[in-house]
Amino acid sequence: MFGCTTFFAQKKVRYDLYVRDTTVNFAGKEKFAYSVNGQIPMPELHFTERDTAEIYVHNELNTETSIHWHGLILPNEQDGVPYLTTAPIKAKTTHLYKFPIVQNGTYWYHSHTKLQEQNGMYGAFIIHKRETEPMKEYTLILSDWTNMKPFEVHRRLHMANDWSAIKKAKIQKGAVQSYGDAIAEGRFKTKITNEWKRMLAMDVSDVYYDKFLANGKPEAEAPDFKKGEKIRLRIINGSSSTYFWLNYAGGKMEVAASDGMDVVPVPVDRMIIAVAETYDVFLTIPEDSVAYEFTATSEDRIRHASLWLGKGVRQLASPLLSLKYFDGMKMMNDMMRMDGNLDDMGMNMSLQQMDMNVVMYPEITGEKGKSSNNDTANNRYNSNALSDIVTLNYAMLRSPVKTTLPDAPTKVLHFTLSGNMNRYVWSLDNKTVSETDKILIKKGENVKIVLYNNSMMRHPMHLHGHFFRIKNSYGDYSPLKNVLDIMPMETDTIEFAATESGDWFFHCHILYHMMSGMGRIFSYENSPPNPQLPNPEKAIKKLYADDREFHFMIQNDFASNGNDGEMMYMNTRYNLQAEWRLGYMGEHGYEVETHFGRYVGRMQWLFPYAGFDYRYRRMGIDEVEKNIFGQANTKDERKALCIGVQYTLPLLFIADGRIDSDGKFRLQLMREDIPLTKRLRLNVMGNSDLEYMAGLKYVLDKTFSLSAHYDSDMGFGAGFTFMY
């Protein structure tokens, strides 16, 4: 749609950005963060189309950093993805980004290094038209903040830890969806069906956030707007993983642009803004002496950030009621097949027109759910068909100018968005970025991408350095965007003209999904060498290291009758795991099992492994240990190599079958962390060696639990469990 030399640069605009460590207190605790020029968000940058940007980034950190100019059309080496398009900015160095401004609209910029974006490295990038009618405007950048270190958030997501849900349960009843919750709501069958299909509890957001921020504050104010004024509100979702529902107390919103590109204004009552999307909306101030609330409520509805427009008595926007989680769980049960794939039941969903989560919205379907004459397969989840509340979707967006691509050969690509919540692996076609080759495209051709979302999460897919058309019923006037929010079970088609050169990232913009591997690299054939990356082979290995990263977990039970625990060191595919038990009394002995294996399949239910077992227990003179296969052991000390396989069964039980170098078989069945209530968990285990265990754990916080258990070897014990 654009070329980097479309306009002749008229004026150089320089900014100096100083990246520093800092501490902030957004949510009651002093926490580490990154600031730029002493502020969070980063400074709001303003340009006019045809300017030349000269942006000096002074890295005063003790680690490397980067800046990506989100949504901008610019030379490949200026795009800002370290080790892919641009060299990382090393500690204590300065890097110059210089590029022509060839577009206008609402954009933003952020770090593309590790998890730095979550710690404050995001800011607005506004490009004004050279000739336009004057209109008052205001820029609003939304973000999410957690007091937990982002590395900890990412690590715990890979452990299927539900501390976020426990935290949410303080605000929203049923967020954990325990068996106690299910029984209390008459949804025991729904809960059993959910776990029978090997699914975890229903949620729409992976992370619990302590605060949501509007321009770096829980509440922002714009008091200077007067009665009757029409303003342009530039909205940027600069969050790491939060979708926001947008509502305005002063009436309807007119959506005028999306991802920087104009659309024919469309009035709506509310809209959801995906991670990394931008929207321009026109708002009218109805009265003087009133401050009208514009709210951004997290998709999970645990809290919101506000912008107050005008001055005077505060007019609140209508709050969004808590989600009906068990209605969502039932919907998920209906859609999920036993093999882990989704069944769209012939609905052919696209363009956000049918939201599977609408069953959880009380404002649409009622407090206890509501029947509707329109309750058919085609509009069962269409909020605009079920309610008078008008919600924006992509089918409503129309470009004011033709967006047709040049007449050229077309390369067609198909991707299935795939995910595994149990182990938090996100991919395209069940392959992460590091597991695939770059996708070669040719300059001058058109590229069509057909995307199907085979997961129960929304994914904001972002293409660097290009705008694409989202094909909808407006045909030649289909809208241009650079982020596609694709909902569960949707199939959407996007297309773009290949006008650039070099390598360009295409990825989910939920930070923790991207870091887990959900993306691809488009590479233009016969591109000139990138001067930023003199050793491209070494550079790409650094990029691939992100989704290959290993995460460590340990759990240890300190009980009155002994000590037992487990350790895992794992990444998207591989796991090194160790389990141990130590009896305090001499006759109980001790044992250690260590295994290394690889998860197989999209859902990763299968885990073949090999390992080593060691056990010591003083046996009586005539004592014999037997298993159900009649195999016997009389040794005090036993060392053995083993091979085996674990498989996740319905109801999330783990079946483990193995044979060791002594020829001994063992079958085992176990499940941990069965949620009896919000904090009370049940663990059970039994195996063919006639060993068994049952225990309870009461979760105190993300690290400690009170625990009690009965073990066939060591008897009853009570104490506490430490988890990291």
C-alpha cells in the first residue's frame, strides 16, 4: 500500500529518548520498571507526514534494549526487532533510528526485547495529516500493570498455575470454577464434562493485573472540552496481554480510523480493542459542567481505567457486570471435541460477527441467560442480533477509498492458530517460530493469508512493515489494518502487496503468546544484506532462543512424616523432571526418579521419556515387595534405567507406564491440584507397585500452601508446601 519513498521529506524532527531503570508504585508496592525520559508511558511523539524522523535512543540500562515502530512503513533495518531487522541497542550505547514519515494516523512504539514492554516501554506515535480540518483531539494509551515480575508471569503460565484465577476470585465469584463453585451453581455436570475433555477452567485473560492504566494513571482527565465540541480520541492499546471494552457515558462513539487508516465513520455503543490495535473515535461532549467517563474495562472485567472528558459533576459510564463463567464453560464444552480440536458446527464464523463469549455477558444474555427467538446456529453468538447494544465488528468497517491490490501473481498461505493452555504453548500449525523456516515471498507479488483460529483464545495477529486488507463484504473498499483480532473458531482472510524487502515478523501481539512461539517470519527473496546484522545466521539463532527458553519449577512438601517434591525444567517441547521422597524414619528410606522426555502432538498429551531411578530402603530379612504383576524385589538398594510414556487421560489424570532395566513394569495413575474449592486442592496417586497417596492442599498464596496427606509407605503427615 505504501513505499518508503512515496513522499519527499520536508522537515527533520528529532527526539532523544533516554532509557533508564526506575521504580514505580502503581498498585501499592514499589516495583522495578523501565522509564524513558523519566516517564511511563514513553513520551508521546508527534510528526507530520513527509517529515523525516531522527530518533536517538540512549540506552542507559545494564542490558540491551530495542524500539519497534508499530504500524509504520519504513526501511527494513529501521523496524526495530532485535536480531531480525535491527541490531539490539547494547547497554550504555546510543542508536539512531532515521526514516521518512510516509503516512498519517495513530500508531505507537514499544520495546521488542524480551518482556520489557510489560515493564513500561510503550508510547504513542502520532502522525498528523499535512492538510486537514482542525479538530480538538486527545491521545489515550491503555496499558496493564502487574506487581509480579514479567518473567515470573511467563514462567507460571507455563506451569498451568491458576494463581491469577484465585486472585480474580476475590473480585468475581466463580473465576476459579472449582467443584464447590460448580455444585453451588448447579453446574456439576458442566464441570465434569469440561475436565472429561481435558480442559482447564474457563477464562478470557491469562494474567491477573493489579492495575489498568490510562496514560500511566488509573484515571486520566481532559477537563478543557466544552458542550457541543466534537473531539477525536486517539486510542492505543499498549497493553501486554489485555483486551479492553470501551464505553462512553456521553453517548455513542463514531469509529473513524483503525490502526491508523481512515474508515467511513460508524456509530457504535461499545467496542473491544485488541492488544496492539489503535482506533480513532469521534466523541461529542453533551453538556457543560459535566465530566463524562470514557472507560476501558479489561475483558475479564476485574477492573477498569477511566478518562474523564470535560469538567464538573462526574457522569459514570455503565459498569460491565461480572462474567458468567459456567455459561462460558458450557459453551466451551459444546465446541471442543475429544481430540482437542474445535467444532464450528457449520457456522462459518468470521470478522468478529459472532463472539463465543457472548453467553457470558449479562448485559446481552441476562443474569441467568436468556432465550431468544433469534437463537439459531447463525446468530446464537451474535450480540448485535441478540441485543439493542451495537458492538463494533470488522464487518462494519469500510475504507473511504479503494484498497484493491495491484494486478499481480498471488501467493496463498493457510495457517491454523493452535494453542495448549495446559502447558502454555502457542503456535501456527503446531509449530513455533524457531521450528519453521522463513516463508519466502517475492517483491511485486500479492500475498493472501487464510487464518483459522483452532484455539479458545483471541489472537491479535500483527504484520510488521505492511498494511493488509481484511476482506469483508465491502469488496474493493475492504479496510486496511496491521493487526487482525481473530476470535475462536473464526476463519479470516487478509492480503497485502509485497512491496518491501528483507525479513518481517508476523506474530500474535499478546506478549506471552509471542514469547511462546506464535508467529512466522516473511522473507523477501533476493534481498540485499542487512547492514544492521553482519552475521545473519548468528542473529536468527538469538531470535529463535525466545520460544526455546527453558523454565524452572519446584514444589516441595515439608511434612511431619517426610519430605517429597518434584522439579521440572522445561520448554515448549522438552521436559527434565525429577521426583523425590525422603522418610524421616530410617525404615522409610528415600528414592529419586529422574526423567527426560519430549511432548508429542498439538495438545501434548503424550510424553515419552527415558530416565534413571534410585531407591534405598532397609528391607527385613524375609521381606519381599511385590507388584500386581507378581514381580518381586528383596534389595535394600535399587538402581535402574527406565523408559516409559505418560498420557493425559480424560478428567486430566496422568497415566504413566514404564519398564526398567531390571525388567520391572510399573503402571501409575495420578492427578494433582483437583480444585475442590477456590483454594482447597486434592492430589491422588496409585500404582501397580501397590503404592498410593491422597492429600489435601490449602493455597495461602502463590508460594505457600498448608498440606496434609496419607502415604502408603510413610503414613499420615501434615505440614506446608513450597512452590516456585
